[in-house]
Amino acid sequence: MMYRTCITLWRNKSKKAIKMGIIKQNPIKGFEIITENTQKDSLTFEDITKLSELEIHPRFKGMIKARDLFLFSFYTAGMRFSDLCRLKWENIIRNEIIYTMHKSRTRAGAKRTLPLTPKAVAILDKYKGRKNIFVFPPLYGMDKKSLEEIEHKLYIANNATNRSLRIVCEKAGIKKWVNMHMAKHSFADFAVKNNSGILMISKLLGHTKLSTTQHYLKDFYHKEEAEEINRLFG
């Protein structure tokens, strides 16, 4: 994700430079990132509980914010970091969040409606009354900025949040290299272990194709294979 953001920024800068006559052609035209299938790591619900119950001194605002963002993402079926940061108070309607997934905004199904659980509401309550359009701090004061400026801010904020999140997890006794995207993996793992149906998981994850969900969940079902064999033959 970090590399894709860098490429996007470079492409935007290159297009601007071409328009200004600084360069004649895009130096990274045709460049693409080849990704490999890697096992998705996640936090267990026990880890989530450790994280949420950890006492953090009020002066460590970055750590508190990082934990709030991660837990809110987990409680909202793995909402992307960029969507979390773009979330506005106008998206909170009664007991629901209604928003458009920014990365998928041009395709059908990009608009999502998610119910707010009490734990998610408790996090939102901490940020009420700050007289800001955005719910969470990373984009405070950025509502009139350009898309390019917002993307750059999100890139910096994502790195800073991940660093703070790892410190929090270390203090909570969680020995994993945690990042914001793991909130989505953790939710998916939690849903699988609690026997949620694949159609419901697909809907909650914001997938438009069941095949996408099946591919995404294969690592989490693999984790259950040993337990299932032991249950059948143990």
C-alpha cells in the first residue's frame, strides 16, 4: 500500500511537471508494482482486548489516536485508513455510517452503510465537539486542501500512525509487526472464527464479488484447518 501511494504521488507530480514544461514525458510511465500473495497476519480477539484495555497516559496523544483508529477500523469491518481519515461528521447518521469508499468510488457498490456498535460510538464520542468537519485528527484543517495535498498528508499520517500503533502493541504485550491494514485482517479472522457466513462477510468487507472474498479469506480458513481435523478425528 505504501509503495502504491508513492507511485501515485510520483505520477501526479510528473503530470504537473509535463504541463509546466519542466519535463517532456512521464519518467515512470508503464511502471507497475508486482505483488506476491503473502499470508495475512491478524490480531486475535484476545489481542484486541489487550489493546483496548491498555492504560495509556493522556500525554501520549499519538498512541491514543493510533489505538482509536485501529479499533474503530476493526469495529467497522476493517474500514481503510484513508476512508477513516476522510470520514466526516455528516457521514454519521443516527446509528449508522454512510460513506463512499474512496479507493473504489468509481465502481458500483462503493457506497457503504455500516451500523455503529456501542464500542465504535464510544470512540466517536471522544472526538465530538472539536468543531472540525472531519471526525479524526489526521485531516483536521485540510477540508479546503487539494487532493494531492490530502494524499500526501495521508501518506505521512499513515506512517506516523503505524509507528505509534506498534509502540502501543508492544506495551500491550502483542508481539506482532502491526499496521493499520491489519484491522481489516483481524476483523475477517474474527468473523470466520465466529462462524459468520461468507456472504455476510463479503458484504461487510465491501466486496462486490464473492470470488474476491473467497480469495481474501483463504488464509483465515487455513488457520482453522488443524482445529477442524482435530475436531473430526481427535
